[in-house]
Amino acid sequence: MIRLNDDTPGSVLDEVKIGDMVTDTFSKTGLVEDIEITDDGLYKIYRFNLVTGREIVVKK
């Protein structure tokens, strides 16, 4: 299981793939269904959509 939060290194975030089991260490845990990565110029924003319908967002 991969822990996703603001302390997770960018190299780990880049390696997460669909089907991986992830958690935000609080209440969101599940398999990754979809990944969206955007860059707003200040932050690289990772959106991990889980099969449970929840979303984990990490800004780096």
C-alpha cells in the first residue's frame, strides 16, 4: 500500500499506476481507478480517483 500525502516524494507519486492500493492515512483507502496530473505553474497537482468514488489530491 502506498501512502499519499504532501510528504510523499514526487518520484513516488510519479510511479503510482492504475490498480495500485493507496491511502491518505486518514479515511481514504482503495485501488486507483484514474490519475490526473496537472501543473498550474506553481504546483504539480496529482488527483488519484479511487474505485470507491473518493479522490486523493496531493500538491507538490
